[in-house]
Amino acid sequence: MSFGFSISDFLAVIELTNKIRKEFISAPSQFKNISDEVRSLSIVIHDVDIVLSECEPDGKQKTELQEIASSCHKILNDLEKTLDNYDELQTYSGNIDNRVKRVWKKLKWEPQDIQEIRNRITSNVTLLNTCIARISGQAAYTEKMGVDRLNERQDDQERLGILDWLTPITTSRYNYFFQTPEMTSFKYKPIGLEGPAFRLLRLLKGDDDLIQGQLFDSKLPPPASPEYVRDYAALSYTWGSQSRPCEIMINGSILTVTKNAYLALRDLRYQEKDRILWIDALCINQNDDKERGEQVQQMGYIYSKAERVIIWLGEATYNTDYVMHYMKQLEKEGTKHASNDQKISDKQWVDIWSAVVHSLSADQRDLLVEGLRSLLRRNWFKRVWIIQEVANARVAEITCGGKSVSSSIFVLTLSLLEITPDPHCQPILDIMPGPLRNSSWWAKKRDLRTLLVKFCKSEATDQRDSIYALLGISSDTCDSDFLKSAMYLGHEVLVQLLIVRDDVDINIKVSGQTPLSWAAREGHEAAVKLLLERSAEMETKDNNYGQTPLSLAAEKGHEAVVKLLLERGAELETKSNNSRSPLSWAARRGHKAIVKLLLEKGAQDYNNS
């Protein structure tokens, strides 16, 4: 940044906001509004930093930003001094030593001086948001591809990581509970109900950083029963990093969870009433392999019986809040005017959307596009387990931070903003409850081969999860055709799962080739090894040119596969229909390393290449 202050000035303001936010923990409710405004200021300052890393403001904008930054620093200093008037220090004796504790004075309403500072903060937040919009809009006008580059380089998770580093989740009330010597770690008890059963979480109401809940057992209805288990919502999210775990209170004891689980619970918690949730990290004893295996087997059923599935995409940014707000407006207006089927092709939606955004400038509409693309880049769209969670959902809502919107409106808005999702996102959008589910490929063909192709880019911590997740939603039974598909795509774990089944013939030909031939041709070394360990036939010829697996691997240049087959005793001199040996095929294609390898193994040079 080249204007009158450096990044250190921004960090100084951010650190000051974070310091003040901590002071509000356990404060009377009269300070909630000012606390929320300080949080909003912290978020928008991060957004300014991101925008300025990509867009160069003009001279007037530099001056304006410098003035706002100075004003923010002064307001925060004033607030810090003012807060000292509303608390006092008390010394009290504990069992271990004497301690000093900060105690808030009792108030009946928001003090006038606090209200005045709150108004000043609100004004600065508005000014910063307006300035962001102008700078972003200027870049869009002066360089058409500027917004796209911003989309590619803006990493919301990295920004949130910085905020995470600056603001660890350690607060006075939080520490008061978890540093108490009498607190014990939560211990799971076996699920005590017979038949299909699971745990549910009663997330207790609240509005501070201390998350409290109660786990209890509940029965699942038989598969033929159409009714819900009860009014619970199933959470779909990504576990995220386990490097900074957080602590919550479950049944009066401490339970350690990932940062993402903590943040999701904080965002989903109601202030005025408890709510019932199912979240895998809490409702399954992750340290009990037997229970975890049993519960994972019925996860799809758990999601299908939930009243709704909540898709939590992570913490909010200014851009995501912006687009979530307007999607919510579209949802409200659609309830009044649009038809219930919510078809993307329904022109009425275009009219409603036009009415919702009619007052927005071109710059502000660009922010909508940026915000929605930012959501599509969240890690949730990359993970494989979310596929069955979405596929089994009756109703789903997209949540980011404290804002939510139905999955139907989310998918619809992509079309209204003319956004083309990345290839790994589109299949997930196709299976969400909404306008695409009944008209996309999902309604016509969901066999395992199709799923493998559609979701081959999805990620999993354990490769086996990629297969279990897809097997759980495939529409047909396992057979050799799946095995061939797995060979083609390189899913070695799927091969391992299928070849141990009694109903799969690993030597059957599909489309003229055995699974081993497919794997050898595609160069999937691990899959070839698995099939050879299961005694797959090595000398079966395909129906095209009469090539063996060794011949196919030699032709395609897969040296590692050739070595595997030779180690297992594959025949060197078997000829294809045109009298070519594996050596001849390798020589014809110019694979010198394989030619040398075959000659060293004793292959005869018939000079057929």
C-alpha cells in the first residue's frame, strides 16, 4: 500500500479492536450493540486490506482512507478509556491464591457516552464499506479482468487465519470455566438404545464464547417409516485443521473439538432457545473404532431423516455477507411472488431479482459476483463426504457466518448472476435440494461409474473415504463394470473393496477387456498390483488387437506396470493379432526404457517394429 500509512497501522487498529472485544466478555447486555459494532469494524478493516492488495486507490481515496484509519484509532482509544468507567477491580481469595478480577458495574440501559461512540463506529464502518465498493468498482472499470484476478488471489481462509492468529478464542468467562480444577474431561458412554440408534446434541442457548450442550441417545425409525426422527438439523461442514483445538462443555464436562466445529456451533446457536443438532464430531465417539464404523454406516440415513441439513461454509467476510444479504432478500420476495417449483428457467425469478438489486450500481453488482464466487471456493465444495450429506438431504440451507439462505435460492442466484461454477462444484450443486436436483443427471443416472466420473476431483483425508462416500449413494450393485471404471480412473481403494466381494468376477471382460487389461493400459500401478495379488489372469487378450496386459502396458509406456507383470511371470512372446510382441509394441511407440527392460528379460528381437 502506497498511501500515508503502512500495514502496521492496520494491524495496530486490528489488535486494538481485538483487545477491546475481549473486554466485552461477560459484560452486561447493555454493551452488546457496541460489542457487535467493534466486531464489524474488525471485519471490514480486514476487507480493506484485501482490496488494497489488489486495487490501487487514487489520490482522493488514499486521503479518505488515511482519515478514516486515523478516526478509527481515535474512536477505539476513546472507547477503551470510556470502558474503564464501567468496571472495577475486585480482589478475592481462592483455594490456591489471591486473585484480582474485573467486575462490570450494574446498568439499566446503554450509557449515553457508549451510544455516542457506537454511532461513530457505525459511521466509520459505513464509510469504509463505501470506499471498498468504489475502489473495487474503479478496478473493474479500468481493467476488465481485475475482478477475476482478485477472485483467484483472494483467499478467505488465509484472511480468517490471520484474524485467528490475532484473536485466539480465550476469554475471561471461557477461561474461568476451563481453568477450574474441578472440571473433568467428557467421557462417552455406549449408546444405550437397542436397534438403530444415535446421539443428538442439544445446543444450549447463549451469546458468548462459551459453548455448552448436552448429548443424549435417540432411536432411528425403521427404513420403511417416512416420518422424521424428531426436529433436528444435521450439520454438513469440513473439520478443518486440528492444530488449534477448542474446548466446549458437554454434559458439564470438557470436550475438545476442532476450531471449525467450535465456530459452526457458535454461528448456529440460538440466543433465546436451545436447538437440536446432529454433528459427527460430537455425536460419534471418534475414539471408538467399533462405534464409529457402525455410525458411519448409517450416516446417509441420519441425513435423510433430518428436518434439514445445514451446510456451514465457514466464517463470514464482507463480500460473503453482502451477497448472503441479497440472496435472503430474493428468498423473501420469492416467497411472496414466485411459484413453488423454483425452476431456473422461470422468468418470474429474473423479474424478482431485478427488483431486489435495482438500486445497486455496477460496482456493487460486481461485489455480489465476488461474494458468491468466494463461497464456491470454500473447502466444503472440495470434500468427498459432503456428497452423501447433500444427496440425502430433504431440505438444505447454506450458512456462512451468521447468515443463511436455502440451497434452492443459492443455486438459483448462480444462474441469475450468470456464474459458471468450476467443474468440481457443479455436480454438488446438481444434487442439492433445489431447482437442479430433479432435472440434472442425478435424476437420471447415479450408478457408481457416473459418480466416479462426476466426483473424481473430490478430496478426502483417507482415500478409502472417497469410495465409501460414493458407494453409499450409488443406485446399483457392485459388478465388474464398476471394477473396470475404477481401473480407468485409478481408484485403487475401490478395486480393493470390490475384488474381495464374492459377486465380482475380476477376470470378466467388459467392453472387450478385463479389469487387469484396463489398469495396465491406463498405468495404474497400485490397481495392477492388487489384481495380481488376487490372481487375475495375465495372459487374457483383449477383443481389439488381441493384446495381453503386458503388451498394453508396453505400448503405452508404463514402465512400472511392465516391471510388475514381468515379476509375476508374464509371457514375453505372446503375439497380438497383428503378430506384434510386447517388445514390438514398445519399439513401435519409441519407449526405449521398456525396450531395454524387455531385452534384458530375454525378449526376442524379431525386428517387427
